[in-house]
Amino acid sequence: MGILNDFAKGLKVTLRQIWGERVTAEYPKDMREKPQRFHGRHVLNRYPDGMEKCIGCELCAGACPAHCIYVRGSDNPVEAPVSPGERFGFVYEINMLRCIFCALCVEACPTEAITMTHLFEMSTTNREDAIYTKSELLIEVDGTPNHMFPDDPLADMDELRKADGWMRAVAPGGRAAYEGETPWSESAGVGVRPAEPAQEPTRPLIAVLPDFLNVRSQEDPGEPEASIAEKAPMQEEEE
Amino acid sequence: MDFWDVLFVAARVVLAFVIPLVAVIFLVWGERKINADMTNRIGPNRAGPWGILQTVADGLKLFFKEQVTPRKVEFLLYAAAPILALIPAFMTFLVIPWGEGFTWEIGGKVREFAFVGADLNIGVLFFLAMSSVAVYAIVLAGWSSGSKYPLLGGIRGTAQAISYEAAMGLAIVAVILFASTTSTDGGTLSFVELVERQRGTWDEVVSLPGGLSWFENVLGLIPRWNILPQFIAFVIFMIAAVAETNRAPFDLVEAEQELVGGFHTEYSGFRFAMFFLAEYTNMFNMSAIAVVLFFGGWDGPTFDQWLPGIIVTFLPLFWFLLKTAAVLFVYIWIRATWPRLRYDQLMNLGWKRLIPAALVWLIASTVVVSVRQFGWPWA
């Protein structure tokens, strides 16, 4: 009779779920809160003074595993430079149909010019619209991001302002000693983006680590934060 | 035969087609909603209030879709199979009694109306015959599609129908046998008559020896439905009914993970809709027949002293539909819960469990019934 009991147990589970909580989000009506590190559409950032961050180095195109980024750099005009560097991204195109949203371009970018946002509604009615050019990707001088269909009810500009948490989460080398540091530059419109909350010094995980691993606990909390250059040799100390 | 007679016959013909269609609309919607509830989803909620028009929308879509005909099909049988699936489903629906008849005086004559398509005196046999014919549609659809998955589905359909029809038939025989003792008229195969014999309470048929007469008061509260003495037959019938309608956990005929869509893989558009319609009509029919055979059909409290006449007339219909809905809920509940059987398990359950169990139960019923009727052989 054990098998009958099992049958009944199964039936009880499904019956109980009738009164259970619904997991479906009624999408266009209520938008779900996205995870911090959600990989959405890219934007090209500017410095607060309006200069483009992109220096046309094509490292993003080189890093892209889907070969969906096309960049052509050009020398900055001397009298009206577009970026602070020598060169700037003259052509910048991303084919969103090929993009796999891996954020390797973000990782490769030396100037944090390209970041990913939380916007994922990118459906288009023809293939050409899926190739995002500089006019869609680059944010305005005042920090407003561009959208291909700004009148669309799904076009949420706030989502476009939210940078993917990846570049705000890890310090160079991903080392715990740099938690809370903001090694990234300011952007137009948003200023210096704060570090990802889970990486703040009050992270509970640190408390459960054994002492010899807990780098922060060995530091004097009253001491002012050491500069990045001073912290760098810590790798040797740990060993 | 006057104008009114013709009108009512016409109305009956129309209703015989419309009621199953409407029932299927609600059934499909109900299945999707209940399934969604049981898996913590919302289910259809766009078309109409609570998505109740979703099935209508889906049906319309299928109606206007292209009917793709693969090159290798045997066209005549391929086109006939969906119709063959639909006919037995509608025919079975005709013999199911929905409620008590009523009389209505119109056109200068008192006319009788019955809530049944046709009260056949061999209704049960007719139903068994029709449920066997239904399998032809599956076999023919599978074979004529000229494709391997439908063929496998069709072959499975045949084997399954043969295996489970025997058990179902034997379970029904036990019920018929039992019903033959509860009336002085002897045996019956009419669904209407079977329902009539389940009215009242148990104290009318059971007479207990003196010391136990207090128990008759308790029996007087329990309706005289066949479910109580024939519970085992009911369990066998329900298992066989789920298998006959090719529903989960016996849906090997259209096992999606193995056979794409099973026998209807190569069907699209309205032909597919016809298979779909037939499956759900069959499901409704089986539930209705389970209610008729085991749960007293339209029997229920009548409240004829308190309610106005028109409601009293239609209240049996309500009870019938309520019970049918309850059985259908169990169908859907099972589908949402249990995984599909493996093919050998299906055959084992059919031949090694259900048929012996049905046979034993039939013999046991026979013994009880004959002792009740003729006394002990040595007495």
C-alpha cells in the first residue's frame, strides 16, 4: 500500500499549490526588479564635461566572442577633441542580433566607455534596426541615454541609466582588499557610480571567514583608507 | 407532427452539437486554469474575464490556419480520421442523460421533454461500442500520416484501447449486475433507468435484522448511489476511463517527449482542432458516464417545497453538471500530478492488475447479488 500513499502524497502537493503564491509576473503590467548584474543593452558613456569615454581602441571588438562589435577609431580633431585621448571611436556599431550579452566588451574596455544597462526590450521589425550605431548607443551630453523608440511604453530611460553591476562590483583583480573602492571614473548625468551594495565592507560573509583569511579584520578600522598604490603589495603579505 | 414538433427536434439536433462544444470550451479553459493554479502560474487571463474566451480565440485561430498536408499521406483516410474521431464523441454524448424530463404545454398539446439526446435501452452497450470505434480514428490517423511517430502513436492507441476496454467493460458489468437487483423490473442497460434506480436512500433496499434497526436511520441519510457498494468497480472504471481518453498518466498515444505529438503530429489547422475537440468531448463523456453509473446522475436535493417551479425543473441539471465537474477536476488534478507510465507499466497495469481485479470483483458481486436474490444454496 506504500505506492497508494505515494500517489496521495503527490496529489496533496498539487492541491496545496492552488492556494500557493503565483510566480508569474504579468510582464508589461508589472515589471520585475532586475538583478544588479543584469546584462542588458549597451550604452557608450561620456565624462561629465561631455567628452566621449571611447578612445577607439577596438579592444571591445577584439574581446567580443560573437564578433558583433564594429569599431573604427579616428584621430581626434585638434581644435575640437571628441575624447580626452589621442583617438576617438569614429564608428561604433553593435549588432544586437549577434550579441550574446556576455559583457566581455565591458571587461575589456580600458576607459569604462561601454557599459551594460538593465534594458532588455530591443525587439525590432527588421534586421537593420537591430544594428545599434553610435547615435543610439552614445548618451547625450547631459547624460540622457538614447533609445531607438523613445515613445514606446516599454522604453524605460531609468533602466538605461542603471549600469550593469559588474563594473561596479569588482576592484582590479577582484581582490577583497579593494572592496568599497571606486576605481572607475565619473560619467555624465550620474557622476561616480557607487559600488555594488553587496561589496560594501559590512558584508556578512567576512565575519564567518577564519581570521587568517579575513584581511579586513586585521586592518585598523579607524585608520584612513590606504591608497590603491599602497595596497597593491598586499598579495605578497598574504603569502 | 406539427410545427412545434419539428422545431423541438431541430432544437435538439442543434443542442446536441452546441452543448459539447460549449462544454469543451469551458473544459479546456478550466484545465488550463487549474493546471496553472497547481503549478503556481496564472493561466489564460487575457481573452474575456479570467481568460474564459481563450479557447474560443484558439479555436478561431485554428479554424483560419492553413491545413498543411504532408506529401506522403493517404489523403482519404488522413482527411477522414479527424471526422471519425469526432463522430463517436458526439454519438456518446447523445445517450448521456442530463436530468429528469419535464412536461410543457405548448401548441395545444402537453409535450414531454427529456434532458437526453436519445434514451436507448442499450445505452451502455452503445457507449462501449462508440468508445471502441473512437480508436479507429487514432489508428487511421497514425497510419495514414505516412510518418513514423504518428504510426507509433496509432499502434500504441490500439493496444491501449484493447487492454483497457476489457477492464472498463467488466467494471460496468458489475454495476449493471448490481442495478438489476435493485428493481423488480430486472436488468437494464439504459442510462436513464440506471439513474432512476439510484434515487432514494439506502434504507429502502437494505433490511437489517432487528438489533441493528437503529443503523437504518443512518442509511436513510446516505443516497443510494452505486459508488458505495461498487467502489472497486468505480476505481477500475476511472483508471480505464483515463486510459481510454488517452489522458495523462496514460497519454502514451501522444507522448510529447517521445512521439512529438503522437497520432496528430502531421495534423494542423481545423483537422487538429477536431482531434482536440474529440479528446475533450470524450473526457466530458467519460466523466458524465462515471457520474451516471456511480454518483446517481442528476440525483440530488430537489428543494421542491422552497424553490419556484422553474428552478426545481432545472436543478437536476445543476447537480449533474456539478458532479461531472467534480470528476473532471479529478481528471485534471491527476494530469497535473502524476508522470506518464512507461509502456510496459501501462500493459502490466492493464492486463495483470486491472482485468484480474475486475474479474474478481465481478465474481464477488455475482455471489453477493445471487445470494441476495435466491438465498444461500443450502438454505
